Amino acid sequence: MVIKTSAHYQREYRKRLREQGLVKKEIWILPENRPKAREWEKILRKPLVSTSGVSGDSDGANRAKWRTGALFGELSTTGMVRNGKASIELIDEGDPTMMITMHEYGDLPVFMTVSGDQIIAESILWPAKDVADKAAFNETILRTQNYYPLSTICIGERAEEDYYLMEGCVSSVSGIDDIILEIDTLANNVIRVTEAYANILQPLPE
């Protein structure tokens, strides 16, 4: 079996877009409008529909998407919260975000928000400065990423400091059961990855 790089698949992807008669156009937008730009790109890839006709929704593109506030209300009524396995609060700092405290996982906080076509869940692993050997750690992540289904590890800035994060996402039209599965899987993966990579981290202070 020949192993191909991501560059190969990128070339094939662009080739198929050209075969569909699509053309590439560069646009300049504000960073906060990226989700809207992706939505408009999907719309502009479809043929124009005459206003005198009736357009259907055969691909489900017009189905209702979750908004953060509505999703917060729905999650608040689920068994996960009612049974005390988790508690949830809504944080509004510019973009509304939910903080889901997973009591079964040592009160691990999972942050969740709706962004365009995706519902993004995130949990902080540890500060980047706590990694004793970053090169070895990053290589380990790349070699073992597939051990943690539905989640990925990345670096992001929080409180003006770099942190390793674990993230997961589902479609913004996902059912509530799939969203709960994503939350629980992420929390479980955070615990597993912390145990697995403990030997690479610097010793914690007493």
C-alpha cells in the first residue's frame, strides 16, 4: 500500500472542484466573519435558483442549527445534569460559551460553543511551559493521536499563555445524544491523555 501525503489529497480535491466548473476567488474579510464566509461558500457552489421556482431542501442544508443559548437550555434538562453527573453554566464574554463541569471526571471543565456549522468542545490539558521536552511530546502526540477518538490535541493561547488543549466538534445540526456523547468522550480522553503523557511533563509542585 502506497502511503500518500495530505498534499496529494489536497491536489485531488482542487482537481475535482475544477471538474465541477468551480473557480477559485480570493476574498478579504474580518477574522470574526470566517464562519459566515464558509457558509456563503457552500451556497455559492450551488447553481442559482430562479425566484419563480420552488427550491427544496434535499440535502438538509436548511435544517435548523443549534444556537449556544438554545443548546444550553436543552443540555440543562438532560439526565447528565439532572442526575448530578455534570453541571452547566452560560458564560457570556463576547461570544456565549457554556462551561460544563464534569463531576464524574474530577470536576473537569469542558467549554462548548456553537460556531457556524460546528459545535466545538474544548478542555485545557496543561500549560505549554509544563512540558519538559516539547519536541518529544509533540512527536508522541502525532504518533498516538488515533488512540483518542473524536478528539484532537492542539496549542492555543489562554490568558496570554500557551496551553495544550483537547478539542472535539460535531455538526451544529447534531442530535442532543450525539452532543452528550462528544462531551463525555472529550472528558474521558482528557483523563486518559493526562495519564498517558504524565512522564513527559515536568513534576508538579508540592
